[in-house]
Amino acid sequence: MDDFNAIRLKKKTIDKFKKYSKKISPSYSETLDFMIAFFEDNDLTPYDVLNENMTSVTNRINKRIDAVIAIFRNVEQTQLKPTRKLLESLFANEKEKIPLLVERKLLKVSGKKIKRKELDFYRENYEKSNKKYQDLKQSFKTLLKHTSFVNNTFGSNYYRINIDQKAFEEITSKLS
């Protein structure tokens, strides 16, 4: 059996404890054990006021909830709304494409002629530009072939072009 010891308390306090103990548990020892366990588990002393602690807990929970709401808003702004706009623009284009496809079918016959003319135009311009490039490249090669290095004894060294004036004028007219 358990050892029992006596504690001296005021009669008023004993009466309050007896009334309270009848509500909580069948024995006084269990009631006192429950009370001590409550204070130890919640890191409280009998002098602490629970309303203040509950307020601080509520404030902490509210701050955490506010942080979670901020995270959700950030995700909404940075990920969900742009994705939604992108999807809406894709589906909007889907709806608009249906009539455009019908119009394109009607334009296919005349569009082939237009496209072929455009291709011919660009092909001719490419060939002209390529021919000009090849001519310029050839002129530059001939110019380099007729160039010689002069080692000057009384000044800086230089390159000399050994062609007549008429050939030089032809090259400059091609370049301009």
C-alpha cells in the first residue's frame, strides 16, 4: 500500500478542495496528482493567468496562419495567375483558329501563287547578293596578289600595290 502523510491546510482551503475533488476524481490524491500533472505539462505555475497564455498562443497561431496565407498569395501571384492567363490565351486562340482555318482553306489556291512569287523574289536577291560577294572576294584576292611588302630603311615599313591605274580604278568602281 501507499504511504500516507498528512499536510496541514486551512479549513477553508480543505473545504474548497473536497468540493472540487468530488467533481474530478474519487480520491483526493488523484485530484492532486492531476493538478500537479497539468501544471507540469503546460509549464505553468499556480500564479500564471491562463487567459494571457491562451492569448499568446492564439496570437502565435494567427501569425502562422497569416504566414501561410502570404505563401498562398505569393504562389497565386507568381504561378497560378500566369499559368491561368497562358491557358486562357491558348484556349482563346483555339476558339479564334476555327474561323481562320476556314479562311486559310479558301486562300490556299491563290496563296500558292503569292508564296511562289515571294520565294522567287528572295531567291533572285540572294543570288545577286551572292554574286556581288564572290566578285568582291575575287577583286580582293587579285589586289592581294599584286601587293608586296616594302622594308623601308628611313621610316616605317609599308605595303605597295603593283597594278596600273586603270586596274585600280576598275576595282574601286566595283567596291562603290
